[in-house]
Amino acid sequence: MGGGTASRPMVNSILMKYGFVLPYGDARTAADFAEAAEQAGWDGFFVWEPIYGWDAWMLLTAAAMRTQRIRLGTMLTPLSRMRPWKLASEALTLDHLSGGRATLAVGLGAVDTGFENFGEATDRKTRAQLLDEGLQIVTSLWRGDPFTHAGTHYNINGRNLHYPPPPPVRDARIPIWVVAAWPFEASMNRALAFDGMIPSAKGDDGNFRQVTPDELATLRAWLATRRDMASFDIIVEGTTSTTDRDRAIAKVRPWSEAGATWYLEARWGVQEGAITIESVRRRLEAGPPRLD
């Protein structure tokens, strides 16, 4: 596999969707902002899932009660520290409440957000194993068929569950977006098995970062040789201007040309406070930087 960036393979025009990430806030804030996001024309509304803090699925439940159209999801869920059956229940409950609008984004998670403080696994290989097993369990539960799982970390007898709920509203599983590191084949193949990819690459400092548009174009060309891209999402994030729409569009355009299908406005680092949270609201109410 190669990650060269000498030239960018051109991609046919893709109709991008636009999501907004709430960087901080309680359930009431999430409900207010999700309603405003829908009114402003955003396609998705996402919240982060901390180790300890406002519960992501309760925030999304509040958002579901105030919206009709917008997709609702996490950005993102570190499945290695979750009980997969509990996560499956939470996401399925939201999916039915919202009429099939739930999206689950998963990854290994950032260990510097408190993993060690709470005794969570920090070893990358272990977290990858937990993620893979967790995805198998979550999707098996959603399908509703009797199953067993015998893995390194979990042993599940799902043959005689008590009062299992029905499957997700629209399909056998809720759409799952998976973080994948380019050009590592095991990581890429994990995402290929699901519904979307949040692509990253290892930087010169050894840390993972979002891919560049050139890297994304190369990555997408590689993906297109392995699956039908019409039913697969590629998700990128960033920040754009609140007041200069042309500048905002110019910043998003390279991602569309490289093959991204979702652009998420993600103002990470903004904490609670009247000034900072209002700046987030102003950007949200300005609407997405649509190219079409």
C-alpha cells in the first residue's frame, strides 16, 4: 500500500453533507443547538463521548426530541472502554426514538483524555482487539438473530436473550463510521467492513493526524478498487469562517474534490462559558459552507 501525494487523482463531483460537532455542553444545550443546526441547514449533529462528563447518548436523546431530519451521532465513541451490549442498547434506543437518524462513530480513542485515570486499557494492540470484538458484538445484537461470541476479551451467549428489542429502523445495523489509519492495511480493512471512514495518518512526530486532501484522494482511489464507494462515507473535519462564506467554501472545496462525503465543523477546545459557547452558536447559525 502506498500513501504518495505527488498528484491528486480527480474524483467526480460528490454531493457532500455537512455536520456540526458540539464541543461542550449539557443536554439542554445539545437540544437547543441541534434544533438550531437543523433550522440552519446542517445535515448532522454530533457530540463527543468523554470518560466522565455529560453523557453523549442522553445529549443525543435530548437532541432527537427537538429535531425531525438531522442525523445524530457521536464523534466519537472509544469502543475499547465500553460494554458493547450497553452501547448497542443506547444507540438502538436513539435510533428508534429519532426514526432511524442515529450514526455511531468509533475508534480507539485518545488515551490522553483520561484512560489511565480510570484504569482503561492504553495499549494500542489491546484497544484494537477490544474495538474489533466490540463491533462484532454490537452488530450481532442489532441483527437480532441468536449468536455466540468467543473472543480474547468477551464471551457472549446471545442465544436466549430476554426481551430483545427490534432491529434498527432502516437496516440491519445503524451506520457505523470507523477511524482508519492510512496506509495501514489492518486499520483500513476494519473500516471497509462498515459504512464510513474517518481517515487519519501518522505525522512526522509519530502522532496521528487527519489526512491531507492529497492523501485522501490517494486513499479514496485505493478504496474504490475494493468496494462500491456509492454506499460508503468518508468523513473529515475542520473549522471555517463564520462571516466570510467564500473563504469557508474555499476551505471545504479541496476535501470535496478529494472524495470526502461529509465535512464536520468541529471547534474542539471550546469550553463552557458565555463568550466561547456563543461563538460556536454564531458559527452554527451561519449554516454549512455548501458548495452546491
